[in-house]
Amino acid sequence: MIVRSGGAGVVSERTPRVRWPSLGLLVLLFMLAALVWWSWPRHPLPQPHIDWRGEIHKGDQAVEDVIMRQYTATGNLDLLATAQTAYHEPGVNQTILSQVVVERFQPGQRMHLRANQGLVDGRSHLITLWGNVIGTLQPGTRMLTEKVHYDPQTGIITSREPVRLERGQDWMTGRGFRASVKTQEVNILHDVRGVYAP
């Protein structure tokens, strides 16, 4: 900075003064830096293991502890799905789930399905479950298989896999089945065997 002084035309130079932040602001900044350092994880944060069956793409989304609800036109809960993790691929409009439970609450159309993995197709709304699938339609009846397809719009559950139905001491096995949530009927398609104890 150049400053002119007095009448003799003397020019003098002064260096601008540097203003340091106040002591209180310095202490606050130091405390914030220490807090960030103290809370920063010492090891990389674990990422949830999600079987997305492909590569990660920009725009994909992953969440944990998922709850999805579907309501009827009158506002009643129709379908509830929970999952430990979900991975959504917008490019193909599919969501892949782990540790999935799907329940339907319509009166007379109750359903409970549980599986290790699941996939929700955003276009067809078809839900595919696989890995240790356990299902219940009627109280006291269990359905055990490895893979099912559930259409929430029609209420139909289908599979081509081996299946076992259990109700008390009665059981039935076969390959492939078609079940209706609306009528609570299960039809085993092939190689049917069973035991019925009256």
C-alpha cells in the first residue's frame, strides 16, 4: 500500500496488517478438528453384502433395514415386505433384496413368505424369492421350496422347484406348484407323494 504524506511529496510504504482470527475462534476450530479425528472410523466401514448379480452402475442405490408397504384404494394395508438389505438398479428397474419377508393382509387372503433372497421387477411388479423359501397360506400349513414367483396383482404363487407341504403330521411332496392367495388353494403339479393321517 502506498501512502502520500505531508506537503513535501514524501511517499512512504506501509505493509497491510494481517488480522488473525480471535483466540475463541481458533479454539473452536481446534476442537472441531479433534472431534472429527476422534470420530473418524479407524477401519473401513463394512458394506452390506448384497447379491446384486451383476456390476455396480452409477445411480444404483443400496439401503439397509427396508420396509415396503402397499395399500388398497381404501387405504388399508395390503402388502408388507421387509428386507435386511435392498439394492436397486434403475437401469433395469429391479430391486434385489436379502433376508426377505412378504406378507399379505387382505381378509381371507392372508399370506406369509420368507426367503434368503428376493427380486422385485419394477415393470411387472412380479416378486421372485429364492433360497430356503418358507410360505404360509392357511394357518398351520407350511410350504417349503427353493424358489417361487409371486404376482401381487393376481395373488398367484408359482414354482417349478420341488416343494413340500406340511400340516401337522400330514405332508405332501412334488415338483412344481401353483397356489392362489385369494382361494387359499395349493396345487402340486408333478410327482405327488404324501401322507394323510385322519
